[in-house]
Amino acid sequence: MVGHYTGAGSEQTIELGFSPVAVYFGIYKSEYDGTASGGPQLLLRDLPNKVVEFTDTGLKLLRQGATADTTPSVNRPNTFYTYVAFR
């Protein structure tokens, strides 16, 4: 499934209708400077991460991300993201 959303910086849910095994995130545009930054991210359900919780019906974006500990950015405020979710 392909989709998009705007980052909030706080927890938000993306309903997919299924529990994905992997999600590829891309940044389309940041409202901060009008450019894409941070690069694409591939997150897998079976590998721990600090920003996305895989649910039975989609994803829960837990926080902003992009910290000094190399946490990926998938929910930066006012940033337009695209994603591809895999079953």
C-alpha cells in the first residue's frame, strides 16, 4: 500500500487495514526549509526501533525521531512523508 502523511512530532496513527511486515518511508518536503532531508528509511516489524509501533491495523508513530542516537525521522513536525507498506 502506498500513502502519505504530514509529521506531527507527537504520537499519531496510520490506519492501513493490515499489519505490515515492513514500511519504507520517504521524505517529500520539509516545511522548515522546503527541501527533503534525512533520507529514506526502511523499518521492519521484527527489528526493534524507537519511533514506530507495528499494530494489527497499521502503524503508530511514537515520536519525532531524528536524534543523535541515529533514530530515524518518520514524524518530524510539518514534514510531508510518503510510505510504502508491505504485507
